[in-house]
Amino acid sequence: MTMLPAVTHRRAFRRTDDFTPGTPKLKLVQEEIRQLAPTDVLIKVHAVALNYRDANIANGGNPWPVVPNGILCNDAAGEVVAVGDKVKTLAIGNRAGPITDTENISGREIKRSWLAADEDGVMADYIIFDEAVLCLLPDYLDWTEASMIPCAGVTAWSALKGMSIGQTVLIQGTGGVSVFALKLASAAGLRIILTSSSDTKLQRMRDQYPSILTVNYSKTPDWDKEVMKITEGAGVDILVENGGASSLVKSLRCTRRGGIVSQVGYLSGQDSGDLRELIPTIIDRRVILRGINAGSKHDMEDLCAALTAAQTPLKDLIDRTFAFEEAEEAVEYIWQGKQIGKIVLTL
């Protein structure tokens, strides 16, 4: 086993699990780094990207159980600084990050374990993972860009599976997954419709991607009908669904018969009353509704290969960076919905 003698402790942000508004949601702690197992890899973290999921967990809104006082976040990029003596796929100096669901290697596994929920996440200056759940990250990206890949990037990649050049995709919102999906869809030659409740955010996206079409769902409550008009009554081929219960039926209504709705989020809450028409609508539209929980290790490897082949820049997906020590402020920034794109902590 190769171990750096100087690395005996790490700094990490653990949740306070105090969900009272206005109280700190994170606590910076210093803790010992455990000894490496034979197939373990020690990574010095250089950047951690945040998702809405992190703010939701920190504020007690996660619909699934989480470990008490766990470490937040599942998007990170870092440098391998030590390896166990049985590690074969990674070496000191490699750039790597863990997959979001550490049980999901090939996509055929029956179990799941989510970082920052079932187990500690990555909001720390050093992290240890088994080599089986780590992926090499593209060399051409800087640390902040690479940190967005494991969760937001792989989720967007998985949500767009099955797309073909010239098809139409509807993407909801301007958060991390949405802007990553927008980037990939644009590169793949898809016609893009973007929805948001903010004209300012939509205009910013149009400035960046002049060919996209936009709909403000706040000003156009029947936004599904507007999307049907845009698509001349056919509906979109793929829809990246971020809203959840309140928007799902409308999403199904504006997806073409036989099309795909990729459910990636639940921003609107979980009012079952909004789903009264789910069954007749999904049957009528013959839509494939698929749940997206990031993706497998193989998906992450495929995404990294595609990004590397095209040398796709990702810097434009970053809304703002915070210092690692400003994690509390960064989480609150996302909780208030201020971001257009990704928020990244730098170390």
C-alpha cells in the first residue's frame, strides 16, 4: 500500500440535521482518515459541484432516508494521491471522481447506494473510495469543469439516451442537470425547447444558444399546449422532467405518442392530487416514463469518452464558484434558486 504520511486527517462538512429556517445546515469538522483497504483509493479533492438535491437534503426535504449528520454532495473531481496495494485501474496522479450510485456499475445491479444519502458524500478535502466506483476524468477539463460530470453530467447523459439528430427535446429549468442536458442536446443536433419561470434566465440561455425556443411556464400556465403548438401537434420526442408531481401530467401531454419522459427531479413537491390523470394520460400517449438516478459507471465512462472526443468545454455551465469554506452560503444560494447552471466549491 502507498500512503502519504502527512495525510492523516481531513476537513469535511457534515450536516447539522437542524432543519429550522435560518439555522446552519453544515458543520466543518476535522476527522481522521482511515487506513486504506487493498482496493481503496485516496483522492485529494480539488472541486465539489453542488446540486439542488444537496440543498434539499440539507433542509430535510429528501424523500428517501439519509444517514444522520452525513457528508453532503456527490459531484467531485480530484487527484489520486495514494492507492491500496491491490489497486489495478488507477495510479497516483490520475484525475478521478466517484459515481453517484456506488452500486450501479453496469446498470443491471438490483441494489443502489447514493452518495450523501445512504453513505457519506464528497464535501471534504480528501475522500476514500474503492477503485470499483471511481472513474477517470477528462484531462482537458479544469477541476471545476470536471467536478460537474459524476452527477449532473451523467444524469443529463442518461436522460437523453435514445435521442437522434433532428429530434425535439424539452428541458425543464436552468439548474445544473438542465444546462448540462442543454449543452449535450445542442452538441447532438437536437431541436431544443427550454422552460423556466424566469424571463431573465430564459434570455440568458437564448443569448448562449440562439436557436433554442423558450416558454415561461409562470406566464403560460398551459405551457404543455404551447409546446404542442410549437411542435405542430406532434409533441416532443424526449422530455427532461425536473418538476415532479405538479408538472408530470402536462409533460406527458406534450410528449409525442411513443416518446420518452426522463424523470430526473422533483422540484415541485409530491402532491399526489396532481397525478389524478397520470394513468389515462400515459396510456393515451403511449409514453415511456423512465426514472433517472444519475447513471451507471459505464454511463460515466461513455460520457467522459464523448466529451474528450469532442473536447467539449464546460466552463459556460458554471454560474458561480465559492471557496470550500463558503459551503453554507453555496447551499443556501441553491436553496433559494438563484443559480443558472452549476455552483462549484473550489479547494
